[in-house]
Amino acid sequence: TTNSWDFIGLKESVKRNPSVESDVIVGVLDSGIWPESESFSDEGFGPAPKKWKGVCKGGRNFTCNKKLIGARFYSLNELEETARDTNGHGTHTASTAAGIDAKDANFFGLGKGTARGAVPSSRIAVYKVCSEFGCSGVDILAGFDDAIADGVDLLSLSLGGDPTDFSQDPVSIGSFHAMAKGILTLNAAGNSGPDPGTTGSVAPWLMSVAATTTDRLFVDRIVLGNEKDVMGFSINGFSLNGEKFPLVVGNDVPGDCAQSDSLKCSGSCLNSSAVEGKIVLCELSEGTIAARQAGAVGSIILKDTVSGPVSFVVSWPSSSVTSKDYHRIISYINSTKNPQAEILKTESIKDSDAPVVAFFSSRGPNTILPEILKPDISAPGVNILAAYSPIASLTREDKRHAKFNIISGTSMACPHVAGVVAYVKTFHPTWSPSAIKSAIMTTARPMNDSITSQAEFAYGSGFVDPTNALNPGLVYETFEEDYIRMLCSIGYSSEKLRRLTGNNNTCLEASKKASPKDLNYPSMTSEVSAGTPFTINFHRTVTNVGLPNSTYEVHVFSNSGVRINTVPKVLSFKSLNEKKSFDVTVTSNGVAANTILSASVVWSDGKHRVRSPIALIAKE
Amino acid sequence: GATEEDRKVYIVYLGSLPQGEYSLSSLHQNMLQEVVDGGSVENLMVRSYKRSFNGFAAKLTENEMQKLATKKEVVSVFPSRTLQLQ
């Protein structure tokens, strides 16, 4: 990407461990890859790491290289016979996580810079599990089955669906076996926000990623005939060359169709002779297409105000405006006999509000396991410029092609955290998946959710901070047996668990009585009953990965009116890898239904800050 | 009396790989054969998972799916959902 890694803090000059980095294999389960993209050039690369057990089976005319070391494709319907990316999505995500530097990357002149991944020296293995029809569960499991056996170090899955029980969800099943082999799976939280309980990425052994804005905001200004500016949002590489055009409202120039439709400029409901050579103001996004088909020179579209500054690629002069600005333009039209406007070419400006959670990013609480906070972490997922498949259409409507594209989604956020996991792994190759996940979560930058007020249920532990994640001080570790105990506590039978793990695991009585909230997770969450006093206890154990001789003191932050007590308040370590346990008790006299109580526990030795968020939601 | 149209793709999840030497493809074929009334199951088998975990995907009727779900070696049987790029 040309901007987001700088915004995250992973600058080009950041310290690296290149020899270890070249041994890291990033597995990507997606829509395939465009192997000829300059982001995947292998100039200067040595042979594939010795641990690599995979193959290059990308189909006809598909060649791997020393950067892109593996490719496989799957197709339930046997329609796809290549790992080549015809969609663009897989090329975008793979290059975001692990692409090499691609100079002068831009999208029709916009977002110009060097597009780069987090770990340019790492290797990529691609598993094409998605086609134009979506990503079938059969193929996703096949991708996991191969990727784990091939020897990837981590897996990035920018795909998902509705929340589903772990035993019936291919992503939960595949990522469980990956975790058991020391492979951390990164998964997009989903794009079904901002309603609560929408994230489908729910398993505690994977890391789910929410999407945020970056400080680069794409704006597309409109200059009215009275020379007043209106701020619009779209990714529009077209210029009207300083010329203003007559402005008309779509519902004032209906075509041969029902009046109610013409209000929204939908379908063919525009009078071609009345809009030709003019800029049309429309209430629905379809208006962009309707106005273009009717012969207009441009369009201005009303955009939902809660959606925030997400811009979409448009294939002609078109901008989107908020409701307030839409009505400003209507007022201007009503105030003059000859309303005119010019739509300028998109420019980028600094967004000092960033990072803000994207409106579309799926939210918690976790509907399958409410005692585990999801999503886990936030990363850039709005207007990300990265490599694209040159044969893919830019959007469903825009049939142009480009080597780079600017797109948005939790799909774009997921490979950012995959890149950070790979980066941390280059410095700590022996750390467990849970240790790396904990390092990233406890060092994340705190965020605010001013748009939807869903706090941690929107952004998880906060905004990813790769350089901080290298030195977390303490980590919350969780291993297969801990997840087994947790599954016992939610009713999985001993027989089922024996099958799942292949071990003689039985559910001890103690495990059956335990609560899943006591899984040693780096965040803490629970549902509480609304309107009644409550006391919630969380038990946690931390492992010292900082300084051998260190003393950590606890600090509690809360603006929720709850009382939080931690026992003990000091943790003293004498050696590395030493473990210490503590309990956190949250008490309250009761809160109204649907209230979100947000707090955090921070352990600090003066050098490290180990932050765990606490998020409670009051239910009827 | 189920027709080909009644068959849907289900994933039969069997958990972790068994210890020792096994031909998992044969094991999966046999399990499928046990629930399908007569005929070859070759065309019904969609995929075997045998490198990192144990399971298979097959075209099953509702009745065959129910029979498989009651087998003690089965962790879960569920329809293959289609997920979306995000």
C-alpha cells in the first residue's frame, strides 16, 4: 500500500531481520493471485525456505517464482482451473501483507507512491478458494488442509459469513488445526456493520480484524456557480477542466416511468434530453449509472451520513455528498435561475480524525461465545491502494482495468494484521500463535468509536502498532488444552473433543463448571443483567517476555462508573518465561439495558505497557 | 427414493488425523458406502481432507446426512455454506 503502513508506524526505515523474514511464508486463502504483478517479483530472492513442503499447482500458464513459492486452486463446481486471480481481491490482499516495493504505484494518478507490504522479503503461498460465486466451505477447508501441511507460518483469510457454531464453520475448524500446528489465522471481521452482533469471525483461536480509516482521505470537491465549495467523497480521476455545467435535480427531469422512481434517478427514470450536458443531482447511488446512461456530464449523489468518509471508485465525473451538503446544493439551485457546478478531480487530504472504525466493519458482541471479545484488533481497511489483477473490472459497474486499485473492506484490514504477525514473527520465531496475538492486542493504540458508540465491540483492543508489538513485556498465552477446557465449559462432550484433538481429552468436572470468560484471553468481556447489581470476575495468567527481573504495577482505567479491583496489584518476576496469575473483579450497582461498560487494565514496569480492555454489555 | 436433485454437498468433519497408518480415502469411501443404499459412491464423494485434519465432503440426501451424524467417529456434519470476500 502507498500510505497505510506509514500511518500504522511500519515505516520503510523500520528495523528488520531480513534473513529470518525471507524464511517466513504467508499463506493467503483468497481469490488467487496475479503472479506477474510487480509486487510479487522475485529479484534478489534466494530459494524457497527448506521447511516449505508445498507445490506450485496454479494451473495452465501459471508460474511461481522465489517470492510466490506456492499456488493451488480448488473449485467445488470445477469451473476454475487456475490460481490466477480474475477478481483482483486476492492480489490486493497478498500484496498488502507481503508484497515487495512497487514504485510509482497509483490509481489513475491518485494515491501515488511506493506500494509495499509489511514483510517484503517474506514468501507467499496462495490457495484460491474463492470464485465469482463466493468461497465454498468445501474449498476453504481444502485450502486449510493443504496450507497447514505445506508449512505456511500464518494464514490470512479476507472472507467470511454469518456467525456459526464452531463445529460447523470451516474457518473455525481450519484455524483450530492451524493453531494446533503453531499457525495463527487472521480473519476479516466482516462488512455487516454497524449493527451489533454482526461479526462472523468468532473463534478464540483466530484473530479477527476490524477496519479503520487512515489519515489519507480522498475528497472530490464540487464548486457551485456561486463559487462556494462543497466537500464530496469519491475516487474520481476525471477533470471537467475548469468548466461549469448546468445543474438539475433528478426528480425535476423524470423520464417515461413512475414518478416515485424518478425521485431517486433509478433505472431509466431520467429524461435524456433534459439532462444531456448537465450535472444531475440524485438521491440514490444508482443515479450515477442512470445519469450517465441518460447523457449527463456528471452526477452528485446523496450519501448516507453515518457511512463516514469511505470513497468509492467511479468511472466518470461523480461525487457523493452528505445529506447536509445535498440540501445546501438544493438551496443553491432554488436560489438562482441558472444553477451550475463543476466536479473537480479527486484529491487526497490529511484526515486528523483517523483512525476511525469504518461504518461497514462488523461489530461484536460475539453471538456464538459472548465471553470472548470480537473483533480482536483494528487496522486500515478504507481506501487502500494495492496491486490488482489487470484483467479484473475495477468495480461491478466500472469495466476499466488497472494494475493497482483503491478498495475498502475488512478484507483490506485483515492482511495488514497478517503483515504485522509476520513482522513480529521475524523477531520472535519461536513464539506461539497466542503469544503473537497477545503481543499485538496488548500493545494496540486505544481508540474511540464516536460514530456508533460501540467501543471495544467495534475496534477490539485498538489500533495495531507493529513496532510496539515487538516488545510487549508480558503475554497472555493460550494453548490447545486451554481451548479444550473452554469447549468443555460450553458443553462439548469428551467424545467430541477426543475426535477433535486426537488426544484422550476428557472434560473434567472442573472444566464443565468453568466459564469461557476465564480462557486466558488478552481482552475481557461478558454479558451482565441490566438493572441489577453485578460482580464479574476474570482470572488471567501472564508470561514474562520482557526483562528477567521486573516488577509490574497495575493501573485501571474506567469511565463507566464500575468499580474494578485487581488482586494482586503488583507482579514481580525473577526470570523470563515466568508466569504470574491475577484476578480482576468488576462490580456495579446496575446499569440500563444495552449499556456498554468500557474499561481497561494496564500492567506497567515503567518500560512496557500491557493493556487489556474490559467490555461489558448489559442485557435484558 | 431420493433423487439426484435431493442431494446437497455436506462436510463430514471427523476431527484430527488418526494415529498410525491409515488410508483415509478408503475410510471415507467406506463411511459413505455405509449410509448410501446400493450403487457406487465414487460420484458422490466431493473431497477428502487427509493432510492436516480428517474429514470429507460428499453429496448427501437428508437421510444419509442424519445417518452419518449419528456415527461415533463423526464430530459434525453440516452443509457447505458459501462465504464471501469482504
